[in-house]
Amino acid sequence: MTVILITGPSRSGKSEWAEGLATQLAAQHGQQVIYVATAQTNPQDADWQARIDQHRQRRPKAWQCREVPRAIAPILNQSNQEHCLLIDSLGTWLANFIEQDTEQWQHEQQRLLEALHNTPANVILVAEETGWGVVPAYELGRRFRDRLGALSRAVGEIATDVYLVTSGYAIPISALGQPVNTVTKQP
């Protein structure tokens, strides 16, 4: 099983990089790509619908698509070694749970991490970077930013490869960097 985390700012090319990696990984292992879309459609929001349509149009017709705004863990649990899952995106998935209290959120996050750790499928996850700016002045914005940062870090600890995509370039940060926990752990 391979787990790849792709993170970066909006419009950086994260999803395109993930789609290319999914195509390569699936071809190497003779797998079916299953695109797991976490966005919920909203016909009243033309810009949001255009973003969703852009992703739909870019995907190969042979890929399966599962629109699951919340049920990522069950998809991971039901997958097998014949699947390559592309989950786009963790930030949108988290937003679907943003109203939950800390205990409920921790439970959902743990379900995802356990399923990710145990799935026999190859998995590529896309996550947004939101924490490089000013701390939001409102509680819900801080909650989203903090939860996404912690979730990305937890997924990064499981991942075999982590990429930062910015300005149209993918940087293999897991190959170039050192995990923070190797420095911070006490002997």
C-alpha cells in the first residue's frame, strides 16, 4: 500500500498533480482509479459549481467517481489492492464536519486515520494549506485552520510520500525534509 499526501495553496496544481500520480500508480499496479469527491454540489453557487465541473471534465472517463462528503473511512475500508483511491480534498471533507465539537471531530479524524492505515488500496489525498497567513479573527476560521493543519500532519506521518505543490511545481518534501517528530522526541 502506498499513501501519498499532496498539499499546497489554492489553484497551485494540487489536484492536477494528484490526478497524474493516480494515473501512473494505477497503471503500474493494474488498478482501477476511484476518485473520491468530498465536495457537496450547490446549484445556487455558480462559482462553486464551475470548480466542481472543472474537476469532473479533467477526470478520465474510465475512472469511477464516488461523491462522499463525509464517508471516506467506509470507502477506504471497502477498498482492496485492485483500487487506487484519489481523495480530493481533506479540507472540503473537514468543512463538512466543522460544526462538530472537539470530541466528535477527534472521533471522525481517528476513523479516517485508522482506515487509511489499514486499507490495502493505494491512496492519494489532496489537502489545502491554510495556515500560512494571519490567524483568523473568528472562531470557526481558527477551528478549520487548526484542524486541517493537525489532520494533514497526522496523514503525513502515515504517508509514504508527501508533496507540496505551489505555483505549478511539485516539491517532494518527504524526500527533502526531516519529520518534526524525529527531532522533538525525548530520549
